[in-house]
Amino acid sequence: MRGSPWASFELENERVLELNEASAVVAYKATARRDGGQYTALFNSTYVRG
């Protein structure tokens, strides 16, 4: 990755959606700032117990 480290960030709308007894999705919106600019993205991760 290029550029300076993020100067600040915020997480919003954090959610955990249980799919079944062994899996879930974690989703959130992130807004980060650096060098006078702003970046916003939606993220999700899926977790499965092994």
C-alpha cells in the first residue's frame, strides 16, 4: 500500500449476522482520513468455526 498512515478513522453500523450455529458475517462502514482526503468503504468478513 502507498501513502501516509491514516490520521483517523471511524467505524459505523457494526453488525454481526449469525448465519447458523457455526458461521457469522461481520459488516461495518469505515471512514478514514489522511492528507486532507477522506475514504469511505463498506466491509464484511465471514467467519466459520472449524
